[in-house]
Amino acid sequence: MTKVYIKTYGCTHNHADSEFMAGQLKQADYELVNNKDDADLIIINTCTVKDPSEKKFFSELKKIKQKVIVAGCIPQSDRKNPVLQNHSLIGVKQIHNIVQVVNETMKGNVVHLLQHTKDLPLNLPRVRRNPLVEIIPISSGCMGNCSFCKTKQARGGVLSFSEESIIKQIRVGLNEGAKEVWLTSEDSGAYGLDIKTTLPELLKKILEIPKDFKIRLGMINPEYVKRYNDELIDIFKDERMFKFIHIPVQSGNNKVLKDMNRPYNIEDFKDSVNKLRKGIPSITISTDIICGFPEETDEEFQDTLNLVKEIKFPIINISKFYPRAGTKALRLKPLPTKVKKARSKELTDLNQTLIDNKEWLGWKGEVIVDQEGKQGTFLGRNDYYRLVVLKEKNVLGKKVKVRIVKVLRDYFIGEIV
């Protein structure tokens, strides 16, 4: 039996794609292995968001001695790259054909299956990385044209899955033991704009499913938070919604946002955040910030620092700017590397000082335990998607009532009450 190892880089959408590929291969009697050294063939599902992860992939590719299939965003956006030509390639809109590509590759053929299709199926067999989590891609691609982003070259414009296929896939996951549903896409807020529906309408229909489960909403850009603010607040009041939202602001300065081609301003962003916090007290708001965007002045970066001081985000994903091939930002004058590094460090250090989480000490409530941790611990999430570490035994997959006995910057220690 041919043994296959799948390595996944990047976002939850990529992880969902890998799970679907694994499910089809298992159904076709391929053996999935957890150690690449045991594999006859390796599938690498790639990410093109950041330059370091792309370089890491190409470095890893050179060292592999087995047959390789390169999947995901890198071959889709960089199909003519000479390094890739001797390997089989499968694009983001072709994962339903992975068995065909593996069959041909094992015969010694090189297959490049990179065509875009609008008939992308969602309801495929899958092997979940975490049996308790059903990751559902609700759409592929986005409406934006950010000047720094290469992902659109791979994923294209918005292609939304039907509400029926999404709900069908959720029901399959819940019936197979999933306790959490993670909705993912390149921008959840753009869902439905191509099929005459909206994200709030989808969420309302999902919440009609009469089962006990939690929903984590994926990244939603600020312009859609503004559009759907009131509806989202009503939806988040359902106890099955994690009170968590990921809104990437990228910069605290309007001129930089314009250079990034982001279709909102800081005033709208802050207004949306304030409304959410008023409507859903203690909601966890995560964001992304790019440090050292081309031509950003010290004063413009100070606006970002001021925004972070004002909003006090519990979670910030901080990235240094990297020029990406084929993007408009490549034409702008870059800042020196030392400036980007200094700004990234300054923002990281500031963020560490702003959040102490003392308001969570002594908190009591339910936690859904969805993961094994280190040294015999288990990890769970409370209603606000805050990470809680438990030193209890045999609680995986259970919903338990806990009290927070210790708080750290990025997680809490809890005990069952």
C-alpha cells in the first residue's frame, strides 16, 4: 500500500483543504502516515502569504528524496516557477482531483492541475487533524485588491459555497463527533456576495441546527464588520457563538491604509470595535498589523502604536512587510530592514505591556476541551475563545465548568469546579 504524508503550511483554509485531500486518499486505499520518512510520496500544501514561509518551503523541497506533489497557493500563483516544473502540482480549485494526481505521480508522470473551476465541491470525505473540530471553508477568494497581498493571485475572486452544502457538511461533522465548527475563508465578510446572500444570513441558518456545538467565525475585514455590525451583535448573543472576532486593521494610519488599498478608514474601524464591545462585553478582538509598509513615516507608524494603546487588542498578529512578486506594493520605495525590525519590536513590546488579563482571574464558566497540551495537560476555550490550560485527566472532548486560578499574557490556568 502506498504511504502518503501531507505537510500543511498556512491558514485554516489550507488545513481544511489538506483534510479533504486526506479523506479522498484514505477512501482510495492510500495509507496516510505521520512521519515523512515513512512516506513513498509527500504532498506539501503551501502558503504564499508571507515571504519567510515561502522560502522555507523551497528550502524544504530541495531536501526531499521521495516523489512530491506541491499543492496550494504557491503553485497556483507561481505556476511558471522553474523550481516547480519537475514536480506534480495541484491548485486550490482542484483538490477534489487529488487521487488522480497521486495515481499519475506514483506512475512516474508529472501532472500540473491548476485550472480554476466554479464547480468546486465542498462535501468531500475528510480526515480531521482534530476530530473535535470541523473546519468549513464557506468561500474561496476575496473581493479586495490589497496592494501587499499575493493570495488573490492564487485564490481569485469570491466563490461562495451554497448555504445548503455548508450546512450539510456541518451536520456530517457534528454527527461524527465534532464539538466545534470553524468557518474559514480569505474573508468571511465577503461570503454570499456572489450568490445573493450574506454572512449574517448564513450564520442564522447554521444556528437553526438543533445541536450543542460552538461556532468560531473566521477572519472578517473591517468594511464588512461596519456593514453587518448590528446583525453580528445579535448573532454573537447566541450561546453557541464563540465571542471572538478577527478583524485585520493592518495599520492605524489612513494614508498607509490608502497605500495598502484597504477600503476603510481608522475612524470606521474604531467605531465598529466600540459597537461590538458595547453590544458583546468582553468580546475577544484579534487583529493583524504590518510593520514597515513602504514609505510609512515614523509619524504614521506612531498612529498605529496609538491605536493599539487605545483598543488594547488581546491578540495581535504582527508581521514585518515583505515585498511579494506581482503586487502593487512592490513598486513602492521600501523601508530599510532595520527600520522594519525596530518597528516590529516596538509594537511587540508595547502589546506585551498593555494586557495583563487580571479581569479574568477568578472567572467561572464553561470550557470546551478540544486539545491535548504538554506534560499531560489539556487545552480548552471559554466562551470568549480564551485559551485555558487544565491539569485534569480524561477531559478531552468534554464541556467542563472551570475557575481561572492564574492568568498569563496569552493563556489562563484553570481548575474544574
